[in-house]
Amino acid sequence: MSETPPQKPGTGSKSKRRPAYDELIMVRLARIADLINISGNRTYEPQFGIRNTEHHIFGILAELDQATVSDISRRANIDKAWISRSLRQLLERGLVERNSHPRDNRYTMYSLTDKALELIDRMQPVSMERQAKLLKGLDKREVQRLLDALERNAAEL
């Protein structure tokens, strides 16, 4: 008895030509993002003891000077509980500090310590090198146009 040979996706008798799963731009972007995250963890964790979530927190706090868990969660698009756990670990390592909100004691504000700022300064060249590798072959205008279009169109989904 012979086996039926496998068919290419979207060529079966019940389907008209459909894009293969791998052809969907959202699938490709998600995979690229996963690869970047995996590479980030493999780069930053052994060298600096920092994972991607902590790297996001550093970037946000460096930009805002101080922020609440909710602020960080919203900006990083990461679950508040995950942000809280990461902040707790950063507190224990002396990389962030916690203060009361100046006008509302119900909120806790987080900011970077000098130790964290020194670590960020050491990480910066590695981050820039990774970014350059990712964007190799594209000029600044092309990168900006691509990011603008993706952000604008993603907001409409």
C-alpha cells in the first residue's frame, strides 16, 4: 500500500491558495521579536546579570526618572505582576530605589540608582552593536518609515 505524498500548504482540493502561516507578516514579526528577546537574554544576562524585562525597566526609568509599577507596565506592555517581581529583584540588587509618591502616598515610585546608571553605561555599547547588526543594510530614513508605518497600522488593528 502506498502513502499519499504530502502536499504543499494551501494546495489541497478543499482550499484555494491561502498564504502559508509563515507568510503572514504578524507571524514573521512575532518570530523576529522572539529571536531578538532570546538573543538579548543570551547577551545581557551572562555579561551584566540583566534579563529583557529588567532591560525594559531600565530604559523606561532612565527616560522618566521615576515611575509607578503601572506606568512601567503600560509603557513596556508587560504584566504588572511580572514588573513587580522584576522590580523586587532590582531593589534587592541595589539597582532601583523605592519612594513614596510626592502627592499621593498610595503610590510607590521607582527610580534608578547610581549603580544602575553605571551598569546602563556599560550596557550601552553592546545594545548599540546589537541594534546596528539588526538594522544592517537600512538607512535611518528607511528604518523610521518602517517603524512609523508599523506603529500607525498596528494601532488600527
